Amino acid sequence: MPTKYIFFTGGVVSSVGKGVTAAALGRLLKERGFAVAVQKLDPYINVDPGTMSPYQHGEVFVLDDGAETDLDLGHYERFIDIRLNRVCNTTTGQVYAEVISKERRGDYLGGTIQVIPHITNEIKRRVGLVAKTTGAEIVIIEVGGTVGDIESLPFLEALRQLRNDVGRENTMFIHVTWLPYIGATSELKTKPTQHSVAEVRSIGIAPDMIVARSDYPMDEGLRDKIALFCDVDKKAVVPMVTTNVLYEVPLLLEKLGMAEFVLRRLGLEARQKPDWSEWQNLVQEVRRQKPKVSVGLVGKYVELHDAYMSVREALTHAALHLGVELDLHWIHSVEVEKGKHWDEIQSVDGILVPGGFGARGIEGKIQAAKHARENNVPYLGLCLGMQLMVVEFARHIYMNEEANSTEFDRNTTHPVIDLMPEQQSITDMGGTMRLGLYPCHLVPGTKAAAAYGENVVQERHRHRFEFNNAYREIYEENGMVFSGLSPDGRLVEIAELRDHPFMLASQFHPEFLSRPNRPHPLFVAFMRAVCERASVPYRKSGKISSEG
Ligand code: GLN
């Protein structure tokens, strides 16, 4: 069959769940037996979000091949349970960089380079690469931003052209909008939706489907009205009311018949009946009253929860798996340094220190790690969270506050975390870290090996600094166990404390590979220790069944 393309555009406002909707539709199609991939087109000029502040952009999601991507890729991978690659996040920066380097090489000698056709051709080439590199039969493409933004115009124009290139029967446009609620008259308003559909039409794109997001249920009359004014079939108006259970979205879209409409529109027939039993159990489990356990996430971007999207999801997956409710405390590391939030740190059943860059707030995280070590509180460190666990331990061994990572103190007397030799000469900041999937050998008899139940695992990385091997012996003598190593034994991938219920940290980012129905082993092991600390009974069998 020819590759089918589903394009998602957004109208009215951003942040109404376009990414989640696209991801959920992907799941609906996968459940019907199709190979699905998703691509995000981001209109900003950065080559990738790797150099952006999490305050600007939220989390940077890392793929197997080391691509640093938009956090929506995390939704795609988690909802559809797929692994994506570099071409699945294309930015304006990448498109222009490619075209300009070709121009310098002389590929267009004699020509004038223009947005149409040169930029739009490059966009189309990248869209085409998704099916080629992933083997997907249906490619879902989400255009970032909102229709009407200057930046997204070349993308929309390219997709409009693509519709003609590959045939209307192989493409469809879905427009996701927002219906504001007017309290004074208690009604939802469709006018902004009408305007934004008019805007897409003005650039030659007629949406085949409208996903109308709102905080309140929509009546039939309103659905009729949107169908009429936006010139779509009534069945193609999908009223998507906000839900507080993220993973319920595929079930809601299923009920609304979204997949049937999409398949019919693309001339496809379902190859199998979807089986939602796992998802239904999952959602039921989310809603069930469960015993609570608390975890403190000590980070410096905690005001913006999106900055730790995958970490929060991975904790949630593990908690659901164990049949407990995660009570997540967002604790600001900078304030911890100022002596604040200590009652909270002392009250939580587990402490997680996530990844991060730069010196701000690190002393607060080190203090939190110290508290966990001294009081037998379960601790999970992710990347920077591992490096700081190591620093804290050095300060304890040497009785010397100077021990540090050279990221924060170049001249420290004890550089226990240091730049990798390969990193010493690198000056460019973008895309130059140790990125993507690397193998890690587990040391038998350790907590890490027990958690995984395997000898070798592959995990995603994003860092410049590493454990400094000059210190291995003295750490081991003092009770630190290096339980995960690179195949040549040179790089420390996982460290854990011997004389502690659970103080374990990884140089990689396990959170990126956690799935709602397949929680990550390290998160499960951590949450189990948290339950034990809290004396909360947890499910030992693992599989979530309808009986709970
Ligand atoms: N800043 C640290 C490094 O570059 C940790 C990075 C991270 O936590 N992702 O190695």
C-alpha cells in the first residue's frame, strides 16, 4: 500500500494536547494492525532543542540514535510503544542548515534559493524519510505551533504540496482547536475555531477533521455548528473534553470513533480488532484508590513540570505497576540550599535527583543526597543525579567540601566527576555530548543486576561528564559498588551503595525507555524500596489485572 499521511495542525491556542492527540491516534491505528511512526515539525530556528533552556522548551527527549528532540516524541513513544529516530523531529534550523550547506557546495549553481521550492522540497524530503527509515505504513505528522504563526508557513505549504504529490486519498488533515468557555453565559464558543479553520483554508488546506478540545462537554448542537461552519462531516468533529487521566485519551478517541473515520478517509480497513484490555486496566488502576507513597523530586526547574516529563511518567508507570499512588513533591534545589523545604525532604519516602546542567542548585541536590544516604532513604539519581551522589560520597570519604565535578569547579582538589577525554577538545555546544543508546554490562549480585534480571542492557545517554576512574578503588573500599559498566569496563554507568537499602544512580537516562505497561526496571526497584520504607503494601506479581 502507498504510505498514508495524517497531518496535525493546531489552531486558536497552543498547549491543548495536539501532541497527545496525535500520539493517541497513532495507538488507535497500531491497535488495528498498522505500522505507525510520528514526526514532529518544529518551526523554531534552533537545529534542535538540545541547546534550549528547559524553561523555554520543557524536557529534551533523547532517542536511540542520540537525537535531542521535542518532548512530544516522548508521548509518541510511550503511547504507541515504538522507537523513533532522528528524522522524526525536523526543525526549521535543520532545514535551512541543509539547504544553505548545499548552496555553499554549489549544488544549486546559477540558481536563486527560495522558500518555495527549495525549503519546501527539503521539508518534503524529510517527511518522506520517516516511512523509509522506520518502515511505517502510516506516518502522522504534527506541525508545532499554531496556524497563523509566520514560522510555520513553509511547513504548511510543504504539506499542502505533498497532498498533491502523493494524492488526496493518501493524506488527511486534522486540525486541533480549543473551545473557550464563557462563564457568564455558561457556554462554549466555536468562533475562534471557525476563524482558525478559515486561516488554514486561506493557505490552501481544508481540514478533513476537527478535534475540538474543551474543558466542558459539548452538546450535539455545537458539533453540528462546527461541522457546518468548518465544512466537515459531523462525524469528523471530535469533541475532546479534558481528562485528568493522560492515558485515557486513546480510549476516549476510540469511543468517539476517530479511527474508523480516519481509516475510511484513507481508504483502509482495519486488519485486526483493537484490544484495549491492557489500557482499560491501566486507566482503571489510575482511578482506583491506592495507598500513597511520597517521592521528592529535587530539581532546579521544578516550577515547570514539563521539564521533567519523562521522569514523572516513569515514576507513575512504576507506581501503577506496584499498585500504589505516587505523591510527587516538587522540591526546588536552590531553595533547599537556603534551608527551605527541609521538613518536606525529611517527610518523603524517597528522593529522586534528575538530570541537569550548570551549577545553579547543585549544592541543594548534594544536601538531599546526603540526607538520603545518612537516613537510609531510597535514592534514585539520573545522570547529574548520579554525579552528585558520587560528589556527596567523596565529601564524606575525604571530609572535604572541595570534592566536586569539574563542571562546577574546574580546580577542585578531588575531581571525582570529570570530562571524558573525547570531550576535552570539543568547543561546539550543540549535539556534541555523549548521546543516545550505549550498552551497559551489569555486575552480578548487585541491586542493579537484580532490578534488570539481565546481563547487558542498552540505555539512552545525554552528558559530557563521567565518573573519574582515578577514584574507583577508594570508592569501592568505602562501600560504593559500580554495578553497571561500559563493555570495556572503562565507563561507570551505574553506581550504588552497598550498605544502604537503595541508593542507586545511573549515568544514563532510564526514564526515556519507560512505558505505561512496561515500567523501567530501575524505577520499579526504586519505587519498591520507597514502598518498603513507607511500610505500604505493594503488588508483587507485577501485571496489572482488572481485579487490581
Ligand atoms: N551536566 C552533566 C553532564 O554534562 C549531567 C547531564 C545530565 O544530567 N543530563 O555530564
